[in-house]
Amino acid sequence: MHKTLFILGRERVGKGTGLRILAGLMPVGYGSVQLDKLLTADRFQLTGIIGKNIIADAELKRKYKRGTVKDWKI
């Protein structure tokens, strides 16, 4: 079973701090990846996140316009 948590909000309210705390609590099970690179056909983007319990992309809001709907079928 997979679970997803999206933490959205305006700037400077602690979203990045929460990610750094999670990374500190789980240094072995934490991985970071850029979502736009993951959605491409480059299969080698997954090598850094295999076996990780938490995967984060802290810069998501800068890459996608507000209100953009994506169809992510995996």
C-alpha cells in the first residue's frame, strides 16, 4: 500500500523545515527527487529513490503553475 502526502501552502510557513525534520528522523529512508525529471522517460532517475520510505520534492510549486491539473498514471 502506498500513501501520498502533499504539503501545500504559501512561502515561509515551515514546509521545508518539516521536510528537513523528516530527513533527520529517517536519514536512510529519505530520498529527494525532482518530479519533472521523474515523469520523463529517463529510467535512471529512479536509482536514488529505490527502497526509500519518504520521497520529497521541495521545489514543486516553482515548477508548476497554480491550479494546473496533472494526470499522473503510474
